[in-house]
Amino acid sequence: MRALVYDGQLRLVGDYPRPVPPPEEALVRLKLAGICNTDLEIVRGYMGFRGVLGHEFVGVVEECADGSLVGQRVVGEINCYCGECPTCRAGAPTHCANRTTLGIWGRDGAFADYLSLPVANLHTVPEAVSDEAAVFVEPLAAALEILEQVQVKPTDRVVVLGDGKLGLLVAQVLGLTGCDLVVGGRHEEKLAILQRRGIDARLADELPTEKADVVVDCTGHPSGFAAARGWVKPRGTLALKSTFHGNVEVNLSTLVVDEITLIGSRCGPFAPALRLLERGLVDVESLISATYPLDEGLAAFEQAQEKGTLKVLLEMG
């Protein structure tokens, strides 16, 4: 099969071995996949991954042991867990010490003609949700994870920093809580996507000076932590959604003195993400900057790294 592989260099391979799924997994023929900031960071050295990139996808099941999903359009959770270790038994399988992660750690990903995932990880896509929207289920679920971790009250003041793909999704999800929300970014055309949905979105240097109960860093840059920290009021919460290659200097003393709750936030629930898309409560298709055939995957990565670009999709055809 064709596959976009990173082995120290990103390259398109035409004869990559097609996966042979074990009994508990399904073979998925891919239709569309999205390039994520994590994919861009991997080619800069993040996680030391080698293999087929990609973890945001929609596809059709071609094989599974019991045949139950064959022909169904699906998306898939990216963490493949053992189910037997203490962490899994404690109900936290996404943190399984034995896990592999699609296109990120120990498991080939979605920038290919086929992938294999456990049947338990797959979710069928409602008919009302387009392929283009379904690609966003994984990052939208990641945005929803914040509400799994933080109780955001309608009376809370909330600041989201970053107007990239994830920041725009996080802002839309938090906006549904009725909180006093403001979003800061650097690109007027991206902020306009939120403004059209009635969300207060401004250039970062135009944000009001009042500090917030909850701040979410979606900047994708090391400097974003410092900026986000500056907006949190004492006893507030700082949620981190950015992953990147490199380290960040942190003044831990100020976190202690101000009694700040610091939360790392990663993968989230797929079922509510699919419901939001089915009901049209979140706009994702405005976030699509371009679609490339898989054969032009290298060009797609080049555009995805250009400033101002939002989501770039790969179409398998």
C-alpha cells in the first residue's frame, strides 16, 4: 500500500506492507486523514517516532473477526491499551503503560491506504456527519477532555490562548458552557471563525486585563505557557493542550504562592464529539485550509507548516 512514512526523513512509500489485523482488531480502508500539529512536531523530533504518521482519520472497515463493522464508516480512538495492567483496571486505559498510540508511538498511523485498530477503539459515524467533519472527531474529543477534567461554571471567566486548529475547537466547546469566554490569537481571519459564532475573539494584545478563573493554553509554542500563566488569577486553573518538541522554563514558586491548579489535557471522549458534529453545534469545516491526495503528501506537509494554515487533509482516493 501507499504510506507517508517518517524514519528520520518524511517520504512517500509505494510498497509499504499492508497491515494484517490480529483477531481483536479491524482493517480500515482510509478515506481522509488530517495533519495535526503533533505530526509536525514528530518530524522535528517529538516522541522519537518512526513509522507511518497520522492519527486523525475516517475510513471504512473492510475486515474484522466477527464481521459486525464491515462496510461501516468509522473513526478511531488512538490509544491501544492492554486492558490488564493496574492502570487499565483502574479505569484509565489511555494511560496504559503498555499502550501503543496510532501514528505517535509504537503503531503505524493513518497516512496510508489502510490501518489496523482494535475493534473496541472504533466508533461508527452518523450519516449526517460528512467525511470532512468526521476527521475532526479526534481533536474535538481532545477539546472536550477539558470539561472532563475541569468544572467550568457559567459564572467563570475563561481565556483560551491560541487560534490554531485545536484552539478554535476548544473555544467552541467551552462556549457551549455559557461561561464568560474570551479568545486571544494572532490571526484576524482565524478569530473571525469564532466571531461568526458569537464568541468574543480578539488579537492577543487586545485582550482585557482582567484575569481568569480558567485559562487554556493552545498556542503550540513554549512561550505560550508563560503567556497563559499570566492570565490566571490566584487559585485559578491552567489547562495545557499544547505538545511540542523542546522544554519550557517554569517558575514553580509562583504556582505555589498563587495556588494554581495545573492540568495537562490530552485525549478525550469520542461519543460526545460525534454528537456535537451530528447536531451542528461545532463548526469544523471552516477550519479546512486544503485537501491533497495522499500521493502529494509531502506538499501537504509543506503547506501545513506555513503560517496561517489551519487543517490540511489527505485524501486516499
